[in-house]
Amino acid sequence: MSDTRISLQNIVGKGYKEFWNFKGRYRVCKGSRASKKSKTAALNWIFRIMKYPQSNLLVIRKTFATLKDSCYTDLKWAIHRFGVDSLFECKLSPLEITYKPTGQKILFRGLDDPLKITSITVSVGCLCWLWIEEAYEIDSETDFNMLDESIRGITPEGLFKQITLTFNPWNEHHWLKKRFFDVYDDNILAMTTNYTCNEWLDESDLKLFEDMKISNPRRYQVAGLGNWGITDGLIYENFEERFFDINEVRNSGTKAVFGLDFGYTNDPSALFCGVIDAANKVLYVFDEMYEKALSNEAIAERIRSMGYGKEKITADSSEPKSIDRLRELGIYHIKGARKGKDSINNGIDFIQDFKIIIHPKCTNFMKEITNYQWDRDKSGRNINKPIDDFNHLMDAMRYAMENFMDGNTFSFD
């Protein structure tokens, strides 16, 4: 095998020197969008796997299904960026990456199957590293402790155990802040990065953040600068995240409801999928679609592939052409939401009477509901109007609940 010399500076870029070199137990990076934290972590893991022949990595997200299109894809990108594609085998079934010269593994697991996490073994070396991507999704510190305890035992000479967490800091009340950012510990690297350290953004990318700074300064603090989000004044407070079997909650006394909010370039198209138990005032959130840059054709295909092509869907009525097009594409039972005065607040008032049970796989719904707040006036006081942010699935939920509200003059604009 011939040696090839590369420049880490050229491949990785700037802003992450301490992150790259830290060898303590906990390496925690919260960052804004486009801060290259996930890409940098992926590059670092591939570099380390090649450097330490006894090392293995476990990659975790809250739900296993999200790993293929996030961490797995980022690690494949990192392999290609280093130009070492021939040295790695990337498999989808089972989802894993193998370093062929030694047999070291990068394994992928979701917290939705905890037994598969506690029983992991490797055939070469030891499992010494853990990467938790989108760590904000893990709302239970107990779940993190279980993961922490899985990285144990004696490591070969020259190796070290480490847990890396990367996430967007949407909520200042999350346990991550108190655990890692509000303490001083030599065994913890807690850092914040933002888009200004990403030298590969072009002028149009930077303009998005500069526009956000002016038009939505509250969001800019989190999505632009990577600061903690403040969640005082949440609109919905009676919610709980837990596993449930959709077949057990669907019965003669409940009804499935679906709502669709359209987006494209800057906002996602969002499909809300719920089951309403009107008698007991409980709303179960069991599935979601949340994706940008979807054409109407792609939306129709996504809805069909999820198994909801024949369901009654209430959509944003400000897009009548899109609704008509979806009907032409076979989503026959879609309709526009009704219109009327004070619709948003009326819909919110109605839903606030419900206990909302959220399945853990609905990660985007969970992110929105924990950040959907009342807006504030110039003096910082809450006003009776929701912020125009974190509201795509929140709007879709209101559309879906339309037929259960009294009267026929609600608007969902």
C-alpha cells in the first residue's frame, strides 16, 4: 500500500482544533445550523478509526430509522473526502461500516431498541467511542446514563474512552445544559460553534443568516449563533413523549386525523399524523413527514409510501393549486382547511384542552412543540400571538383537528 499525504487543514478547515484533539470522557458540541459540527465529527471518526487500530465506534440517534440519512451518510462523505473509499466497506443491512485492513467497526443503533445497545460486542479491539448525534432528541438523562455505562472496561494502551454529543441548542431547560455547560470539569469539553467558522459557505448561504439576523433575531440567536433557546411562554404544555402501539390506541372511540402544511425552499412540507380520542381529550401523534424541497409529485409519493394515500387529509388552504395537483396525483381525499376570523388562536385554544402523547419517532414534532411559543412585544412581554417559527407541524396539527372543532368558521392561515 502506497502512502498518500493529505493536509488536514485543507480537508477539515478551521474552528475545531480543540474538538479534534480533546481526549477527555465527554466531548460536547452545540452549534448553529451550517456550523459543520456533524461533518467535522464524521471526519474525525474516520481519521481516528484509521489511526487507532484497536478502536471501534458506536453511533446513536434517538430513532434508528434516522441514522441512514444522517450519520451514516456523513461518515460515507468523510471517507470519500479523505479519498479512502477502497479501505472501507459500507453496508446497509446491517447498517455498519467496516475498516477493511483491520476489521474495525462503526456500528449504528437507535434508542428505540435499547436491548441492541446493551448487548453490543466487537471482534477486534474494544468499543471505546460513542457518537450521539442530535443529542437534543434524547430528553431523558437516564437514557444517556445507560449509553454512558455501555462504554466501559479496560482499553488497549494508547486508546481512550470518549462520548461525543453534537446538537442544536433549542431549549435552555434541556438536561444537556446543566450536565455539561453549567459545570467546570477537566473531563468535559463543552463548546459552541456557529456558521462563521464554516469557510465553505458561499454568499447565498451567508445571506440566509444575515437576513435571519434582521427578520427573526430570536431564531438567529439559536439557529445562527448556536446560543441556547429560551422556551418561556410555551403554547402547548400538556404533552408527553412515550412509546405506544398505534394499533392499541385506534379503536371504535378514536379517529385518525391528518394535516398537511406546504413548504419548499426555506420551510419543510409537513404531514401531521395523529389519532384523536375526543371523549378522553387525548391526541396521539404517531407519524410525521418533514422535508424541504418537495415538489407536489414528491409529496404525493411520500404520502403513498407512508401508507396514507387513502386517508382524509386537511391541508393549508392558501395553496389551492397544490391541493388540486395532489388530487390529480391520486391523493383523492385531500381538502383545504376552512377559513374564518381568529382561527389560529381558536385552534390553539381547542388543542390546549388535550393531552398530547408523542411517539418518540416523531422527532420534528417534538422539536417544534418544545419551541412553539407566544410572541413578545418590544418590552419582552408575551402577547396573544404565536411566533412565526417552529410551526409547520403545529399548523398541520390544527388543520387535522378541524372537524372536531365547533362551528364552521375557523381559519387556519
